[in-house]
Amino acid sequence: MAKAETAAAAVERELRIAASPEVVYEFFVEPDRMIQWMGRKAELEPRPGGIFRVDLNGRHISRGEYVELDPPNRVVFTFGWEGGTSVVEPGASTVEVNLSADGDGTLMRFVHRDLPEESRGSHGHGWDHYFERLETVAAGGDPGEDPWNTPEGAEADQQT
């Protein structure tokens, strides 16, 4: 997985996933697929203006709305955290996922922009954690129980 954190207030990742773009795309728009790699409950309405809400562990709940969908090539949604304890409020940042066929798999280009400098590192850490799980599950594997999927795991993660 290639990593880059730009001065443009973004977290960027590029990775190859051993699954077709059609399969990978579903993991960003179907609630049952989303929770296989990120979160324990997802409320997703994959249409422009539709809700994007993922309860990671009962304490951290991300919320935004879908902005653009071009199946199976591109998904764009806004992103932030409910509860008023984060500098990234719901909808304050934007996530862009571009998928392209790469042999038998998919090249995923990911950008999470409009992040305050003080939150880029923690968001990068979080996406890295979840993308390892996405790579496994999209390829047909079992990523196992997510250690961050419990309140105890959430507290441990806050300390990193």
C-alpha cells in the first residue's frame, strides 16, 4: 500500500485489491458489505444526497452524504464524526474513491481531503487499519473480528 499525506490537507492511499472494481465498489455502497470491513452498523443510501453513516464501535460514528456515484468506477461522499468531540464535524471533509481494473484486480486510488492538519495522522492510521481489512474481505477472505469494533478497542485506538 502506497502512502502519501499531502500539504493539501489530505490523506491519500493507493492499493491493489484482488477483486474486480464491481466487487470493491459494493463494499462502499452496501451496508452488509461495509460492515464486513469497517464498523458494526451502516446506514447507506447510495445516491447523491443520500446518507453515509457508519457506527464503528458504539462510540465513533461517522456521518456524511454521498456526493457522486459512478458504478463501479467512483464513489465520493462527505465525512465527519457525530458527537461534537472531533474537529471533523459530519460532512466537513470529503472522501473520494476511484477504482480501475488492474489485471484480475482493482487499483483503488483514495483521497480524504479537507482534513485539519491535527487530524490527518489519526485519519490516515484509521484508513490504513480498515483498508487491510477491505483488501482481505474483497478478495474473498475473512479479516476476522475487528479489534476496534468494541468500546475497549476504541479506547485503545484513541491512545495511539
